[in-house]
Amino acid sequence: MTYLAIARKYRPATFDEIVGQEHVTRTLRNAIKGERIHHAYLFTGARGVGKTTAARALSRALNCEQGPTPNPCGTCTSCVEIASGTSPDLIEIDGASNNSVEDVREIREAVQYAPTRGKFKIYLVDEVHMLSKGAFNALLKTLEEPPPHVVFVFATTEPNKIPDTILSRVQRFDFKRIPVPKVVEHLASIAEKEGVNLSGQALRLIARSGEGSMRDAQSLLDQVISAGAGKSDIADNVVTETLGLVDRALLHDFLGGLVRGEPQACFAVIDRVYGWGHELSTFTEELLEVVRDATFLGLSPDAARFVDLPEDEVQTLTAIVDGADPERLSRLFDALVDVHGQVKRASRPRIVLEMAVARLASTRKAQPVGALFGRLEQLERNLRGGGGGG
């Protein structure tokens, strides 16, 4: 049996199945219901957030035998062909490799022909920003006055590279990065269907590593399941090792050492991270996120709601920064940003990180401005008192 990657196996087929882009799917559904189908759409956003998926869902909605309808049947010939990628009425074009004037001329000639089976002929141009200036100019007239049976859908990760003349002729939809909780929920559903048990912490690590991309998160889940060697229960350490992540406990120990002014604790963590073969630049990158979360937790309960962590880790970080000055944590973050850049560039990153810890540990804590003024006033009083006695 041919193996099918999770990202393809569980790819959404309808608007309802698309995760995290409700502002887009809701508008498209309403447009179809109200028979206000535009002739050209622009889908923008980071990779893996659902642009191409939404374009295919739109194609099914427009060409379903029961449509146009926001709820395609999924069983008619048109729906089945679009799902399998064999529909003659959905023409998918890679803008990176078909970016010349001649390529656009072929499109201009082809749009004159009626759809083969459905009501619309949909042209999905991926990475449309890669078209040449001449190709964009050649597309203008067709884009402005296309035949009534043609719908263009342009997808891009770089909308800033698209000419204003094109932008003024399309309806633009900006796809957001998908929030971690929504990714976790979706991954949990997939894991259950695959017969795999992963803890909430493991799913959260995978989701965070996907950086808002559902496709990337699904690919990482696929990798983790493979690393599990067919086991139904996959431990958290398997996830961290597979993704190349650092044990969260080590990050907490390192932060605790910095906050308490105990460099030896930080040195011990560096030794373990280095000994396990982790990239120290990965460690400092994850450390920045931990310091950010800890700072938020130390600020106020209102700021804590912007921290996406399990309850046990929230308690751990809260205990670490209990009593710590948020301003000091902010300065610590600024220093670690510089350290991260140095570690990434260094030929011997361990030495750079260790000396940075030594430097941070030897730096005296900054005193409040009020305390400094108080000391100055006391010094002046002492001086005046000394002068009067002479």
C-alpha cells in the first residue's frame, strides 16, 4: 500500500474543515450564498496556513453539481475530481516556473473556452508574486474583463511584490498564522485517528515548532509517529529528541540560575545541552521564548493570559521569577538577544555562551532610580554636615 503523508491524508476539503481561518471561510461562504462571486481573489499569508486548501475548497463549492453552494456534496464527479487533483476545470499553475509573458498568453487564450464539466473554470496561480513584470502586464486586460465562467485565485507569501494594478482588481484575503491551541486540537484529532497517544505537552511542542503553519505541524507529527517505531504511546522525550528540542527542565534550570545569580547552575545546563549534541543556538533561541513567558508571568495576571503554556509550566516559571523585578527580566532578555546572535555566528559557541553567563552573573543589579536619588541626598547632607563642623 502506498503511504500517504498526514498533511495530504487529512487535508481539508470544505470550508468547515479549514482550521484557524474563519474570517476567510465565513466571507467566502456568504459570497456564494449571496451570489456575489468575484472574478479574482488574492490569498496571502505564511506557508502552510491554508491558502491553496481554501482555493480548492472554493473550487468544489463553485463547481459542485448542486452548486454553487457553500456546502458541496463531496460525491459528485466534479467534487471527486477536484479532491483527487484531476479536474479539468481547476487549473493549478506554479507561478515560479510559469512566469513569462508567453505563459500568461497561453492562459489568455485558454480562458475563452467554456468549462469542461462544471460551471466555472478556476485558475489557481500559486506564488503569483514570481510572475515577471511583463507577465503581470499581459494579465491585466484578462483580469479586468474575464469571461463570466472564469475565476482567478492567486496565492502568495509575498503580497508586497504584486503590482498595485493587480491588487486593485482582486479581492484580497489575508490568512493568519494558526494559533497554537487550534493546532493542538487538530493534531490531537489526527493522532487519535492514527491510533497514537501523545501527551498535551508533546502536542504543544509539535504545534509550537510548526510556528503557525498547520502543514508544518502535521509534517512534524508524521515525523514523531515514525520515530515512535509503531508504538501507540509516544513519550515526551521522543518528541523533543525527534524535533531537536531542548528539555524544558533544562531551560527552567538555566533561567533560575540567571535570576538567582548562580552561574554554576547555568554552566551545568550548558554542559548537559552540549553533551547531548544540541545546537547551542537552538538552546538560546528557546531560552528567549522562556524568558519572554516568565517576564509576562511576572508582570501581572492580565499579561499572563498571553502565555500559551501548560499549567504545570506556568507554576514553575512563576516560582522562578517570584520577587524578581520585571525590569531586570527585560534587561536580561535584551542581553540574551545579543548572546543568541553571537552564539549563532561563533565557531566555538559554548565558550561564547559560558562567558556571557559569567558576564551576566558579575553585573551588579540595577538599583531603582528613587534609591539612587535617596543616596545622593544623603551624601549631600553628609557633606553639608561635615562642612559646618569645620
